[in-house]
Amino acid sequence: QIFRLEDYQPSNYLIPEIALDFRLDPQETLVTATLTVERIARAPADAPLILDGDGLTLEALRINGEEAATDSHDVSPDRLTITRLPASRQFELTIVTRIAPAMNTTLMGLYVSNGVFCTQCEAEGFRRITYFLDRPDILSVYTVRMEADRSEAPLLLSNGNPVEKGVLADGRHFAVWHDPFPKPSYLFALVAGDLGVVKDRFTTASGREVDLGIYVEHGKEERATYAMDALKRSMRWDEDRFGREYDLDVFNIVAVSDFNMGAMENKGLNVFNDKYVLADHDTATDADFANIEAIIAHEYFHNWTGNRITCRDWFQLCLKEGLTVFRDHEFSADQRSRAVKRIAEVRGLRAHQFPEDQGPLAHPVRPRRYREINNFYTATVYEKGSEVVRMLCTILGSEAFRAGMDLYFDRHDGQAVTIEDFVKSFEDASGRDLSQFSLWYHQAGTPNVALSSRYDGNKNALTVEIEQSVPPTPSENRKRLMHIPLAFGLVGPDGSDLDYESVEGANVENGVMHLRRRRHQITFKGVTARPVLSINRGFSAPVTLSVEINANEQLFLARHDSDPFSRWQALNTLLTGALITASKSVRGGKKPVFDDEIISITADLAADETLEEAFRALTLSVPGEADVAREIGRDIDPDTIHAARKALLLAIAQAGGETFRKLYDGLLDNAPFSPDARSAGRRALRNTLIEFLTLDDANPAAAYRQFEDADNMTERAGALTVLAQHFHDTAEGRAALAAFEERYSNNPLVLDKWFQIQAMIPSAETVSLIRNLMKHPQFLLANPNRVRALVGTFSMANQTAFHSADGEGYRLVAETVTALDRHNPQVAARLATAFRSWRSLEKGRREHARKLLSEMARRDDLSRDLADILERTLA
Ligand code: ARG
Ligand code: ZN
């Protein structure tokens, strides 16, 4: 079945209230749902009430307290259709279902993770608990009563505020929670188990006292203190920046170890993958700390963008996700270095969203059709969705943007709305027409902007020729012209931006050119010196650029552009170009050579003490093999890219030599560990440098020393990565891997790093290494974090081994996907997206991939999730 946006129909029935009663038991849980149902005025009196289910067993059905006659309804595990209903518009329905949480391996609905009952209902998991109108435009007030064994589950949590608890016979007890805010079923949550807690308090701007709790496994409380700090900073920030306050008496977060995604924003009770809660200096890297901060913020921010205002239907997913990602990006930018954060975002967008947009799984930020909504929690909906909101802010300016947000909150609080409603708030608040801009939501594909410029010194005029195009994507051949806001600067000979007197050919305001037509010829007059054009500053639009600019100008921008993002971009473009040329040489059987200037500028920037360390670490991070492959775009041979990149690393290492060594030593911190951005930046730079030092020595000793001396996970894992990448078959490489395993054998989250680092080893033996690691006692196919760490990392971050020429890497992933699909279709389908760029490979690899994909697709026991991904990937 395919769901289409244009088929949306409001429901004939509403459910303003629901009372849920859970008799919790891992093997057999009884759920009694009492629904207040209301037929809408314009619905016919005999309209059937069709409730969604998924694998349910109905125990009892009562209508207005009376046992329902057998001929009044029709029931299957996936649906309850009630055809004989009371004539009154409002009535009460009582539904009793029986479920088995301990047997639930899909991790959707109610399941047990490490002995803890927990739920995941987004998108369509609530129907695995009870029959319901499981769609986001049905908003209900929930009252939840739970009872469970007191020793197994001393803790009983649900959404909203606690109202009652008490002791029962037979060692059981109960608790009642009430959430006064009407919400869709996907925001329902329940947690019951035996957990430790970190508590704190927050006073909102208007003086409301909120009790905060973060629940984790006993003994891990200390590792939740950073998350608590991030939560309080998020709450304050949303008040300051968006005027949004928290609205309940309690806010709880629970960390569980089996979770399909990162985290979930259930009203007042966020449930998290414990990977995004637990951190301390010995077990978490700086990247982990930054992720925790961002995801805690993200889920908290959903309270307004997602919960108070939710989606009318799942086609509108970006309404809450794109917007909330934008909000968490802004939060992190304010907490850390804005420039460094922006570069990281763009790297992520290019690594994850661009390939999606340029391959068979491309879809608009707001899709028009889906078979399985879980497959649309994508980089396009999330990350490109965030870029669209960022562009809206760029186009309107921050004041009008804030006014539009305020209007959106005022107008739609308590509603389930659409992207059109969202955009309309900004149109009404600003008086601008955003219809062309809205295409960013509706049209898939990464637009390309081709650009050339010439300067006429006699007339003091710079003329820029620009052309936009949007490549075709599946089922969208003809594309309309977009409104592309391109931030720019005219960089003068001394590096500062030049002024101009007038401009014609496009609307240009506040340093942004607004492209709205296919072609623009833009002329800047009164430009007194020949400028270098710096374009798409801060990555103001998520496009690809084809710019006619020579290497000298690019080098000039890398040294002088006042926009740090563009400086990084200029260098990145140069390095990518060098790698493409070098990989061609390798493929032609020649030794790759690199331009001295590019090498030396990379080394210079790393040593430039006027720049922050985190930025210098980024300039030193050579584009990854996947980045280069994406730029090449077709007939890709990953081995040649790998060889080219290794040669470039070596060239930089040799040029850096003594300078890098001194730099590295000078960055050693004797201060006690702190996760702040500045300290993290120093560690990032050291970690980048250690790879070059080790390569320059052609000897693992320096990395091994860092591994042994490190007093924090960032440097320990950084050193181990260098050893695994370049020296895995040396005594040091083996010793370090063994020592790490032994030290952290009791910490699954840290062991994931050990799996991950080995999954990235570029070697012909890695496939069999991974097959062995899958037999490791700590590896569990049932745990999504383990699967992602080992097989996910292999498929996404090991270009040479995943794409090994004999097809064995593909086979490994295909077999894992197939095995996993029987237990957890969502995670299996996600893993299968690793094949999305298969058509851009050279012929031999393409054939292997095609064969394996077709074999998988032919199976008749596939989940809907996996069948959907395979079908689209092969189409
Ligand atoms: N809404 C969650 C978040 O982004 C993600 C939940 C996705 N769950 C799923 N089953 N697809 O914060
Ligand atoms: Zn989200």
C-alpha cells in the first residue's frame, strides 16, 4: 500500500480523552484503554470507526460499558473495525489487549530493554499497544495508570505530571500520571524498571519550578551529569532565543540501551539511546559530549516544535524535524564556536544528505508518497529540512524570522498542522511572498549553481554570470526554478571585503544575492580593485557550485576570506580537486603528485595561532574517501581514491615535519579534563596531528605513546584509530586493540568504539575480521548500537573494504541485513541504505551490488521496511 499526501482526509472520529491501564508483565501485559470517542458533526451517523492495530490480541471490547456484540465489530491483529455504534455523537469505548513486551524485538511499541519496560511510539508504534486512531492529528488528553512488581519495577513513569501512587497486594504497586496537554499517540511513553537517577531543578522565566530527572542504570548516575547540565542550558536558551518556556511540573529523561534511533521527545518523558546520555572523560570522546548536548537540546526543543504544535500527517514530518534540527544547530553554535559548528554541519549534510538527494532514494523535504514512514526519517527530512529553515531566516532577516516564529506559536499552539501553515506564518509576519521559496520543501534534488565572473578595470565593474539547474530525481523529471539565497563577498587584494556603489541584475541585499531565475547577469559597479568572489558564504544555500575560479584565487580565499566557513571551503575544494587528479593518476598507473602550494597552505593554516584550534583541526582534515567519490560521481574505483588520499596524507605529513611535532607537543594540556569547546578543539588538533606525525615517522611509536599516555577517551580513541588505520598489523597496533578491549570489556558503549575502529580498517582482511567480531560475546544482533558500530560503520565508513572488488563486503552487509530483518525491520532497512550509491561505482562492483540487491529483493519474507528500500534502490 502506498500512502499519498493528496489522499489526506480528516478523521470522522476524535478521541479527546484516553485512560490507559497497564498490568505490566514481561511475558503478558494487559492493556485496558478507555477512550472517549466523538463523531464529528459532518460525519454520517453510521460511519464505521476503524482503529489501527499491529500484531494485537483483543481480549475484550465494551461500548458505553456494555460488552460489544460479536456482530458489532470485526477484528484482526492489525485492525479493529466497529460498525455498530451508539447513535449519540459521544460514547465510551473500552478496549482490552494482551501484548508480550519481552518478545518484542522490533523495539517499537512496548518492549523490554535490559529489564526495563519502555516504549517507542513514533511513528506508528502506539498501535502495537492498543487499537487506536494512530495518526498525529488525533489529539487526546492521557491519564495513565501502571501497575507492576515492586522489586522489578520500583520506578513507574509516564507523560505529564504524577498524580497518585500506592502499594498493592502480592508485592505489586501502581502509579498514575496525567498529561493535561492534548497530544498525538506517537508522543505517548511509559517507563517501568529499576533505575538510578540524577535530579535537579529548573525555574522557568515566569517562575515555574520544574523537577528534572535523568534515569540511568544503577552505578551510571555520575555519567549523566553532563546531560543534566546540557538540559538546563537548553531550557534557558529556548526562553532567551525563542521565548519558549517549559510547561509541566516535571521533565524526565530515561536512558535505555536498546533503541532504534537517537532519542524520542515524548511529552515530559524523553526516552534516549543511552549513547546520547552517558559521558565522562574516561569513556566518552569530545564528539560524544557534543552529540549529547545537541540531542538533549533537540528533544527538549521538540516540546514546542513538535509537541505543542504537531504534524497533521506524516508527510509533514519536516515541520517538526527540520525546524527542531535548525533550533538545535543554533543552540550548539551559541554554546560553542559558530564557524566550527557550521563546517561540521555542512560536512555532515554533504556526507549524508547529498548522496541521498543524488541517488535512487531521493525525495522532497516534504515527501508526497510513502510505503513505510519509518524510511523517511532521513537526512533530507532532518538536515536539508533544517537548511530550508536556515534559508528562511537568511531571507527574512532574524527579526522577521522571529516574528514569524512567534506568530506560528500563537496561531497554532495545540494544533496539528502542515508546512503550508508554517510558511504562511512567515508570509503573514513579514508581508513577503514565499511561494517560490516553498519549492525547497516540494522539489527533490540538490540544485546546482554555475557561476563565472569578469572584472573590467576601466569601468570598475564586476559582472557575474549565474545559472541554476536542478537535476532530475526519481519521478520528478521537470524541475521548477528555485529561490536560492547566496551569501557572498567581494574580497579585495588586502583580504577585506570591497564595497560597491550599485548592483543590477538581481535582488542583492545584506550581502546576499537572491537568484530566482534560470540565469542572472549581475553587475556590481564602483568596485575599485579586482576582487575575488567569495560565494555561498556560511553555506547559505544547500547547493553544489560549479565555479570558474583558478587555483590561485582559491588559495587566496583560503588564506584571506573574512568568512571562516569560506576559508575552509576554499581549501577543501582545492584538496578535493587534488585528490581527484591524484586518483586518476593512480588509476592510470602513475604516481600521484601534489601541488606544493596546496600542501604548504594546509600546513600553514594548521600552525596559524591566530585561528582557533578546532578550526585548524578542520582545515587539516583531508576530505574523506567518500567525499572524493561523491565528487567524482561515476565509474568510481574506491581503491584508487584510497591510494591517492594516503599519498596526500604522506605529503602533508612530510611538509609538516618538525612544525607539526612542536605544535603537537605545545598542545599537551596538563589541566584537568574539561569537555568545553576550547579544550575539545585542542584535543581535536592533537588528534589530527598525531596521524601526520606517525605517517611521517613511518612508525607507530608516536601514536602508541599517545594511546598509552592519554587521560581521556578522545585522545585514546584518536590514537587507536591512527594505529588501526595505518598500523593494524604491527605489534603496537595489535597490543593497543587488545588493551582497549580488556580495559573496557564491561562497558558496551565503549566497546562499540572498539568495534567501530576495527570496522574502518582499510584491509583485504577486514571482511573476515568483522565476521569474527560478530561472534564476539559482546556483539548482539538484537542491539542496534552494536550493529551500527560494527556493520553500519563498515558499510558507511570503510570505502575500500565495503566496496572490495570481489563483492565480499557487499555480501557481508546483505547477509546481516537479511538476518536482522526478521527481528528488527527498521534497523535492517536503515542498514540497507548503504547500497544507495551503487550505480555510481565501476562496472565490476556495480554488478556485484546489483546481484546481491536483486537476490535480497526476491525473498518473500521481507518486511515492508526493507522491501521498500530495496525496491527503490533497484528502481
Ligand atoms: N522524533 C525522534 C527525533 O528525531 C525520532 C524518532 C524516530 N523514530 C522512528 N521510529 N523512526 O527526535
Ligand atoms: Zn527530532
